Amino acid sequence: MKISDILNDPKFKISFEVFPPKKETSWDNVKEATEEIAKLNPAFMSVTYGAGGGTSRYTLDIAKNIESKFDFPMLTHLTCVSSDKEAVSRHIEEMKEAGIHNVMALRGDLTPELEATDRSKWAYTNAVQLVRQLREYDYDFCIGGACYPEVHPESSNQREDIKYLKEKVDAGVDFLTTQMFFDNNLFYNFLYKIREAGITVPILPGIMPITNANQVERAIKLSGSFMPQRFKSLVDKFGSNPDAMKQAGIIYATDQIIDLYANGITNIHVYSMNKPDVARGIKDNLSAILGKEFE
Ligand code: FAD
């Protein structure tokens, strides 16, 4: 089933993102954690892809394992900036062989090593090139793209960022997933602006539950996300108490999701960080609040 069909269904649903093992010795742990998350019966699950190729070989393996055991589709991420056309083509063929139809087409982050090289020699500079490549195949891909309510860190302003986002969507993106955000107003403003720019595909807000204090710095560094004072106060108060911080993070994420639901958003993507207990905590909270609407 295509993710875009799931997103067009007006029933309220959540989906979970997981990441593949970084090395072979972690395979069993990651397999077990992702299966536990799958048992929560999300609308679908996505599996990230290592930009530098480090974890990329396991992305399809995790997706295939879950798809063989559970009755919902998988979305596999694919990045291109540190690859050449042949390597990307090979990976696309492997996806086709595995029967994967849903792909998140990403550029990937720029590493200092890559940035030190001559940009004119890169096979890919932006995700739009990967979207166009995927669309050349005689295969029914459902393609997702990333978007940034707080503007991609490399963009000089939001107008430019949305202009390139429109180009990416027009190249063949079927749905968009947002970077994490911790203030829903940023998402509502962004949604208004992209709709005004003529981007009409479904958009999936990405919610990151921050359940330990160390994650905060890393999340801000990776995403450049704005941390509301309300959230900073939680971390100040509970950051040194792991159990309390975990519950506070689950409650904050649930609160964001409930606010999105109350404002008419029916699809939510949760960055589970491979933590079944956190994913379960959010799911249980939503079931308690939404009851039958969420069964
Ligand atoms: P693009 O859409 O190419 O945008 C990157 C920058 O280039 C933006 O500033 C954009 O405005 C600009 N731009 C776009 N087109 C043009 C153009 N034609 N000319 C000039 N400038 C242009 N990373 C991973 O390594 N693995 C993952 O699995 C992964 N999953 C992600 C999932 C989501 C939902 C999100 C939001 C991010 C994910 N990332 C992942 C991180 C992502 O790779 C980085 O944020 C990366 O820096 C940008 O990727 P993109 O696909 O959004 O790039």
C-alpha cells in the first residue's frame, strides 16, 4: 500500500520512524526493538538511511523483516549526496526486488569531508535530482520528501526554501514529512505558507519525544529547532532524573500531538528513536484520550 493513500484517509493515525543498526553486532537488538514498535500497529513505519553509507545496507533488511511479519507498509529512506548515480541505481534496484514501493527521497547532510571537495563534481547536490531519477523508473514508487517548518539550515530565508520545496514536489513528491519541531505554531505557520505557495500534497508532522537531557543538545544541533521555554523548564527540572524525564518527554510529545489533532491534523509521524517503551507510552496516552477514534 502507498503511504500517500494512507495519508489521504481522514482517520487519525500515527506512524513511527526507526533507524537501522550501525554495526552487525547491534542487529539483534535493533531487530527486536523495531518488532516491539511494530506490535503497536502503526499506520506504517519508516527506516532511516545512513548518509555516509554506514548503516545503509541494513535499511532494507529492517524494512523487509517488518514487512514480512506485520500487516502494514514500510517506508525506506534513501540519501544521495555522498553517492554516485550507479550506487543509487543499484540501491533502487534492490528496493524494487524487495517489493518496496515507498521511498523517502533525501539529499542527506553535508559532511565536512564532502564540503571540502569540488561541488561541481558531485553527482547530486539536492534531493530533487533523486526524485527525478526515481520517477524515471517504470515502477510505481510513492515518494516522500523532507521539509523544514523552521527553514533548512543552509537556506538563506524561508521564501527560498519553499521555492525549492515546490520544485521538489513538482518533480514527483507524493507527500512531505517535517523536521522535528517543539512549538506547533511553527508548523501551523509553515503549513499556511506552503499551501499559499501551491504545495498541496499531504504533510506529515514529525514529532520527536525528548526523553533524556543529552538528547536535547543533539536534537538542536541536528535540526536547529527552537526550544520553547516551557520545554526548557521541563529539562531543567527533570533532566537529572531519567525516569521522570522520560515520562515528561512522553507527555510533552502527547500534548503536541493532541494539539495537532484538535487543529485538524490526522496523520502524525513519531521519531521513536528505536525506543518501544516511549512509542508505547505515546500510543497509550492517545488511546486513553481519543478512545474509539484511535482504535
Ligand atoms: P533538499 O531538499 O535537497 O534541500 C537541501 C537544501 O538545498 C535546502 O536548503 C534547500 O532549500 C536547498 N535546495 C533544494 N533544491 C535546490 C536547488 N535546486 N538549488 C539550490 N538549493 C536547493 N538524513 C539521513 O542521512 N538519513 C535519513 O534517513 C534522513 N531522514 C530524514 C527524514 C526527515 C523527515 C527529515 C526532515 C530529514 C532527514 N534526514 C536524513 C536529514 C536530511 O538528509 C538533511 O536535512 C539534509 O540536509 C537535507 O535533505 P533534503 O532531502 O531535505 O534536501
